[in-house]
Amino acid sequence: MPLINRFARLVSADLNALLDRIEEPEVLLRQAVRDMEQELEAMRRRARALGAERERLARERRESAALLPRLAAELDLCLDADEQALARDLVRRRLAAERRAAALARQDEQAAAAATALDAAIRRADGELAAMREKLDLASATPTAPAAACALPAAVDAVSEAEVDIALLAARQRRTPR
């Protein structure tokens, strides 16, 4: 029996919480907008970090590309001078530089793909946030606002004493035969 009572209280509490949420959609929408704004800002931070990473990769690729011709020229000098030990070291450095350049190129391609996907996600999130803000604006609008827009201004309803006197005189003239 106590187990059934506990279960009944649990279900009742869940239903009450659900009803509270249904009754206050504006509060939920505001929270959803805040959450979406925070997520969008986090996405933009990630996009900036990816941009910085791509700049770093581009700089390293330029440095690597500048190193390869220099190593080739030094290798030619060593081979012309018949310096096998130095040539061997330069070949090792050239191979390492070529591998590094290939790895940097792959990393840059991956970063570019990630940046493209993230930009698309940011655009989608921007659209969703705009739609959510529109829903919030609609939920925030008071139901009396349309009626207030249709109501006549107070100046139309107000009638001065002079207008009343003139209308009264006109009514008396119509009643009295001429």
C-alpha cells in the first residue's frame, strides 16, 4: 500500500510539473532563447578558434614550402662537393619536411571541412533562434493589444460643454414650429 501511495504522489507531482510548464510557455520560451543564444555563442567561439587554427596551419605550410627549395639547393651543393654524410642528412631533413608539409595539408583540409560544417550549423542555429524569438514575441504580446488598437481615441469620446449646448439649441429649434 505505501508503494502505491508513493507511486500516486510521484505521478501527481509529474502531472503538476507538466501543467506548470504548459501554463507558462513564455517562461519556457525565454529560457529556450537564452539556451540557444549561449549555444550559438559557443559555436561562434569554436568557429573563431578554427579560423585561428587554419591561419596557423597556413603559416606553417608557407614556412615548410620555403624550406624545401633551400634544402634542395643545399643537397645539390653537397652532391657536387661529394659530401655523402652531409647529403644524407639533407635528404633526411627534406623527407621529414615533405612529410610535414603533407600532414599540414591534410590538417588544413580537415579544418576547412570542419569550418564549413560549423558555418552551416551557425546559419541554421541563427534561423532557429530568429524563429524562437518570433514565437516569444507572439507569446509575450498581450491579448488586449488588438482590442486596444481598434478602440477609439479618448478625444473622440470626450464632448465639451459648448458642443452639448449647441446640440441642445439645435434640437430645440427643430422642435419649435416656425
